[in-house]
Amino acid sequence: MNSGEARRWIEAHFGSLARSEKSKNTPIADEEFEKALAGLRFFSLRRNKDYLTIERFLWAGCAKFDRWFAPSPPSVPKSYSRLLNEFADRLGNHERIPMNSPVFKVHALRDEVYTEFVGKKLPLGKAYMAACERFQARLDEIPVPQNDMKRSELLTAKANLRAILSGLTEGLLITKLRTTLPYPLCRQPFRLSLEWEGLSVSVKITSKFVTPREFLVQTQSPYAIRPFTSTRWQFGETRFDIEISGLIDPSIQVDPLQIPGLAVPLDFWPNGMRVAYDIIDMCCWALRGNSQYVGLWAPAPGDLSEIESAIQVAGRPEMDFIRRANPSLPVEIFLPTDEILEIEVGKVSPVSWHSRCRAAAEHYAMHGEAREAIFWLNVGVEALLRSRMDAAIAANNVNVDIDNLQGGDSYWDEAKRVLGEQFPDISEEIIWPSSRKKPSLFQQLKIFCKAVPGAPDFATVKTAYARVAQNRNDLFHGNSDATISIEDVRQALVNFDWLDQKFCNADC
């Protein structure tokens, strides 16, 4: 926005108390606030009304990007720290006497502390100890409002940040994460000590056993029953209490570990969910083989219940307690009915192999198992393409030898054709080799798209198939155990579906 556009936008949204209240109850995009703030640099204050309008706008921007006031957002974009700092500075410069800006400045400083110290091993080294002292000095410089309510609000914010800085300097700050899995994992409680990303971690694992009432075999306390094989019937639950020696930001946004991807903020995960899942996964794999560990399931992100996070500093109660729903578990509320719905299915045809593979891939993707999802998508896409090519060649009576299409001779057929067009006499005299080397699916698609009428453009098909097969070779041949992102899985699903709809579905 230029100066005039920013002025009109700010007046339209904050030019009066009524407009400001309406804007408060109407979602405004982050980008709009940022653009208006940039244009505000040239905003002249000719009237007291202009002063109040700007003050309402700056306060609204601070409130929007300040995550430390309740209710806490499910997750926080990384840009919020910078935006809060910019709005708080502008509000502080705008206010005639310190009133609202001091508490926002404390919270902006707290964002800086998190940026500086998240993931740092305790006890801190000399450089980070000096940084703590600088943050403490900056905190002391923030003025205290004269208004009783604002002063109390500020002093509470300062005390919380001082406690965090004290916990860091003393090496006694602990980040806590708590969640539950829907199946039992251990016969007795475990307490594990481990290292995660350079930080010391303590994990308490406690299982509770409950036999489903539908089972014939039951037992009474103190005895319990657990299954010997994997089953979707669950015989209890397991609670994880995770204590990390150091500062972790559980609220910052990170990429999701599974589909479905929903609208923001659910399309982004709070970092606490990823950290908890990562540590739980490490624990479960480390415990396999222990006689007291009875877990049969490899934990998936969707298995985590709601997650609790808090900070513990010696001598103080827990701070910043937040309870978040698992963003990978969207739900629907509906009204059940006992009315029977009659459905005439008729003759049931077998579901195609590629469709079953696609369903398996989506199932694994919803559990956050990206490697398994990519595996089944590639099995399915190869079945899809080969079945469609076979059907199209047969339907069009095309002069393409199926054996050659699936063998290596098609390479020499192409060479013979090119040479025959340029030097027909020489071509007939050459004894062409016969190769049993199987061409890649890319080569088969190229030959097919040239030979079969109505086949899609090879370049388009190649692009779609390449997106599905992007991680195929390393996965199939065991060359790498690198993480596959859910975004790669999404793109593979989209391109699989395009091939299913467009590749010789009816036109070839």
C-alpha cells in the first residue's frame, strides 16, 4: 500500500470505535496489517481523531501478533515475532505516555529470547550467559505504566520472562510435553533417559490396560490382558510425560506430518506435536526387544491425543500451560439415526489393483507413514499405466509388439526406423542386436505415446509420472532412509489421480 491507500484502509477499519470493534470480530489477513503498517510511515497526524485512529490500528496489530495473551493460537507463524516487534515499537513511539506498548514490548522481547535460546543445551556457555544479561537489561529498561491495571499486567509479563531467563542462566529450565497413545506399550512404568537433538530428555511411560467388553475372555484387577498380534481392538492406552532440559517452542508452526491438510491453522502443526512424536517414536524403537515392552504398533502421528505443554522453572509453578488438539484428527459432528438405509449393490466387480494401491497409500498418508504411502503409490501407478497401455494397444490394433514394448528391442526398433528414413539401403543390410535389457517405464511411455492414437502428450505424462516416482528408486532399492515430506506425498497423490483420469481412461 502507498500512503494514501494505507490511510484509507486504516480509517475504514479503525476510524471509529464501532469500526474498530467490527474489525476485531472480522478476520483480517496478516498481509493487510503488514502493508498498512508500511504505508503508515507517511501518515500525518493533523487531528486528534487521526491520533486515536492510528493508536487503535497499532494496538490491534500488536494484539493480533502477540501470542502470549490468552487464548493462545493453535500454532504461530514464524513471522509473528518480527511483526509484533514492529507494531510494538511503532505503538511505543506513538503513545504520549507509556500505556499499552510496554507489555507488548515485553512479549516481543520474549519472542527474541525464544529465537535465541530454543534448542540450546543447558548449562549455557559464556556467550549465551552474556546474552541473558543483555536481555535482562533490556527488560529492565521497559517503562512501567501508571495505570494500575496496565502496571499489574506488565509486572506479571516481566516476572514470567525473568523466570525464563533465570531458568536458562541456572540451567534448571525444563520444557514439558504430555500426551497419550490409544494402546498399551509396557507391562510396567518406564523412565527413559535419552538425548534428543543435543538436549537431555527424561520420558516417563505409563500404560493402562482395559480389555474391550466385547471379548469373551475377561479378567479382574490386578491382572490384565494384552494381545499377541496387531489388532485394531485396543486393550488400553499409554501416557507419555516428556521433560526436556532446555527451552523448546511448542507453538511455532512447522509442516504437517500427515494428510489430510486442512485450512490454516490446521494445515500447520505446532512444533510441540512434532517434538513429542519424534521423541515417542525414538523411545518405542529403542524399547523393542525389552521383555516388559509389549507394544506391537509403530506409533503414527495420528495416534497422539491432545498434547499439553508447559515450562517448569525451579521454585515456581508451571508456566505457559497450553492444551492443544491434535491437528491431524479432524472430526465431524453429526446426528446418528437408527433408520436402515437400503442399498442395492448388484453384481460386484473386483476393484482394480491400482485403485486398491491408491487407497492403501492414502491410508498410510493419513497415519503419517510417508514412505509406505509413496511405496504403494508407485506400485499402483505402474499397475495403472501398464494395464492402460495393454488395453489401448489391443483396442487400437496398433503395430507395437507387446514383448518389444516391455523388453529392450524397442530401442533398436527406434534406431532402425531413424536410420531407415535417412539411409534406407544401409538400414536393410545391418544386423541389428537384440537386447533383453528391460527399458524403464519412462521409455515405455515414450514409445507408447508416439505409437497409439489418442494417447496423451508424452511430456505431460512424463511430468505427472515423475512426480509420483520422485522418491521411488531410493525407497525401492533401500538406498536411503531419508524422510519423505507429506508435501511430496500430496503431490504424488494429485499426479496419480491425474494419470488415473487422463491417461487412456476412455480416449485411447
